[in-house]
Amino acid sequence: MNSHQTSATVEPDEMTQIELDVRGMTCDSCAVHVEEALKSVEGVTEAEVPGWQSARATVHVESAVDGEALAAAVLEAGYNATVKRRKPVGGLASEDGKGSDFDLLVIGAGSGGFAAAIKGAELGARVGLVNDGTLGGTCVNVGCVPSKALIRAAEAWHRAGHHPFAGVETRAVSLDWDAVRGQKDTLVSDMRQEKYADVLAAYPEITFIPGRAQFQADGSVMVNDRLLRARKYVVTTGAQPRLLPIPGVEEADVLTSTTLMDLPRLPKSLIVLGGRAVALELGQTMARFGVQVVILQRSGRLIPEDEPEISRALKGYLEEEGIGVVTGVQVERIEREGDERVVSARVQGRPQVYRAEQVLMALGRQPNTAGMGLERVGVELNKDGAIVVDGGMRTSHLDIYASGDCTTKPQFVYVAAAGGAIAAENALDGTGRVLDLSAMPAVIFTDPQVASVGFTEAQAKARGYEVITSELPLNYVPRALAARDTRGLIKLVADGDSRRLLGAHILAADGGEAVQAAVLAVKFGLTLDDLTGTLFPYLTQVEGLKLAAQAFEKDVAMLSCCAG
């Protein structure tokens, strides 16, 4: 324990955590000066400034310490501070680890939890991993893995001509849904064993504890009937499909993404509520399996956060496959009439009724934070129940970190894993690492795929850039021509002053494979000239990025194959 820390001699219920807003810091030395000023105040047991850019400080004090005394000490050091919040510490274990069962207790054994636990083990910490439910979390069990398996199966079925929209009925055999579902389940089981159970067995220093965790008022965690204490905590409990409180939704027994993929038989018709990734992926998959699908989207267009050119084009491709797409829909009620579900809605203000055998609600995900007792220890949640974290994955509590879909960060499995490792490292070593999302890729696995990184045109303009853009239809990309699939486009967004690439947005078959080159370009500040001056392999989809960069200056229709 550092000399300024005296928490081992202070009763837990006498301790208070105070968070300060600090202004005037301009460098790393400033952060050190503020920390030293705070530690000089009598009654302060711990003080931390997580980098001068954070503009904040977190202090553990004896309850009698006045926030004004802290602000005065910071002012004397040449900076300004105001008290943002004050709450009981809750008796978490002291920094030296005495009285704790673990150095790090990770709650949730999905991708984020495993990343945190493994990082903790690599750092030599005593790690506990608590999990309630199936090992592996959302992605491998009910998310990415099973959905992509079904998407690939539906794509193969569709391209073989076994679908009702092929122009000529070519179906020689009926779809064996039991076999498709069985293959999906086998893949899930194998990956859960290989990527989670076997990995956990390879780390004997990680103690696995099955059960539901609840924070107690004294800062400990109850798992079943066992009370656990740790120096630091990482919460990675994920999220589940959100069911909006639409009248009749419970009586109608609507489907979620989880229950849809496990239906014992496919419905004849399906209404999909939503117009983003899950709704579009599963809606197209079901349609390609022969289900009649209509997608009802509340916003004025599909995937409203993406470029409007991509939204319009994707809508057209879905409609060409026989999928109904209706935007501007306000659902008012869902009812069940015999074997049908009935959705009553308003479309552009006019009443409309839709009927189908099943209804899928794909309207976002709800963080798994309810009933964990996070409020008891002062962890801040937003209005949706997500844990508020800073760039270093720390919550409003000094000793509790979080990562993944249960937080305010983007809900992607790779973000959860990266954040989990950073959370563990910051918690144990105080390294101050920050999760960098400036070049975060996103892929929607429709056909064609939607892949993006960086700013859209609207986002770049809102941030004050002098924006220039190019839009390249895929019929100018040799790979698309050779594959006889020119559906889609590539849109690039750049800064007109520096010519630096700010964003790339791709609608193309295997667009997710091509976007990573753009990720690197955005991350490392490459310019359009860097892209046009780089060799790209011929007859690849990623070559379209170079052609789109050339389109800022040239008419690509006038270029020969592989033209520089």
C-alpha cells in the first residue's frame, strides 16, 4: 500500500468516494500535480486522475472530509475543481488485497469476460470468473455464430435456385429445417467447447464460479450462498433482446432473435419489426428459406445511421427478392387471432393492418444489469440500464469496471473483448489504457453486406470538416463484373483540405472482407493519394477502394483494367 493510503485502518462504512470535475489541466504533469494536491488533504486515502484529458479526479476520503477542502487544495495547485458526485465507497477490499478472495472478480463469461479473465491471469492476478447461464455469452450461443450459420445456409439454398422468387420454380426438394437447425446447433456446441470450455481449462489460475452475482451494500458480491470480495471487479454480463411494451405483445407471444432461430418448424409468413442489423439479417434469411417476410421499420429508412444511398439500394435489393419493406411505421398493437398474429399500425399517419403466422421483434437489446445490486454500490446506469463507463472502461465506482453489451459502448463482440482486456489491465495495473473506437468497423451480414468505418458524410460535416465524397457503383469493379454480381456501391468520405480519408461505406458481396483495408486507412490517417498510390490485387473486392479513391479525380469508366 502506498504511504498516502490508510484505508486498511478505516471502517468501510466511514469511507466516501468523491468525483470531481477538474479544469485547467493541459499535460501529464498537471494530472500529477492535481493528484498530489488531493492526497495532501487530511482524510484522503486514495486519489486518482486518469489522465489530464479526462478532466476529472476520483478520491476516497473519510466521510468527514468536505468537498470544499478538496476543491481548495486543487485551486491552490493552480486548477479549478467542483464536486460532481459523492457516495459511500461500500467497503470494497483495500488495494493491498488483504481480506479479499480475488485480485479480480469478473462477472459474466462471454467474450468480454473471458478477455478480462485471461488478461488478469496473464498479469499474475488471482482471478474469479462468475457466470449465470450458458458458458460463452451471447455471440457463440444465440448471436453471431448461429445467425451467420443460418445466413450461409440460406444463401446456399437461395443461390441453388431453391426459392419461390427464382422466376421459374426449380425446387426439387423441400428444405430440411431440422437438418439446418441441427448443423447450426452442432457448430455452436463445438465452438462453445473449443473457444470457451477448453480455453478456461487451460488457465488453472482462473477460478470458475457458476451462479448469479449480486453486489451487497458492504461492497462484497453474493454468488448463490457464497460471499466474495475482490480488489477490483469487471462486469461483463451482456444483453438480451429487448421487447418493447407494445400493447398485446405478451399475449401474442412474439419472437426474438433467440427464439426464432430455435423454432421447431419454419412459419409460412413472418412480420419483422425493426430495420437494422438483426432485423435485416434474419428477415432476409427467413425469406430465402421460403418464408413470406415483411419488414416494418419505424424510421423513414432502413439502417438510418448509415449512408442514405446504401439504405435505398439495400431496400431495393430486398424487395427484388420478394421481401416487403415498409418504413415510417408506428406499431400500435399486436394481437393473436387463431394461428395468425395481427399487427395494427400507422404508416405515414394512416391506419394499416399486417397479418402473419409469426412476428419477430428485432428492436435492440436490453443490458443484463437488473437485479445485480449495482445501485447499492453507486454504479451509474443510463436510462436503458446500461452501465456508464469512461474510455478506460471504469464505471462511476473507483473499483468497478465493465465491458461489452451491458455498457454504453457499441454492442459488438470484438468491442466487448477489447474492452474486457483493457478493463482488467487498468483495474490491476492502473495503466490508463483507453478503448480506441475511432476506426471501429461495422458489418451487417445481409446479401449484399453493409460494411462501414469512420464518419458518414453527415457526421463529418457536423464536425466541421470541408467534406468531399465519391460514390462508385460496383459495375465499375472488375471483381463484381467477373462474379456477375454488381449489386452495391462504395462511398468514400474525405477531408477536402488534407484529403485524409474520414470514412468508407461499402454495400457489396463480401463487403465485410473489404472494409478492413479502409479501417487501417482511417486509423492511420491515410490520404486519397495514399490509396491511389498503393498496389491493390486485381479481381478482388477491395480493389474497389482504390477505384473509389480515383473517382475523386478521374472518370473510372475511362480507366483500363488495373489502371493506376
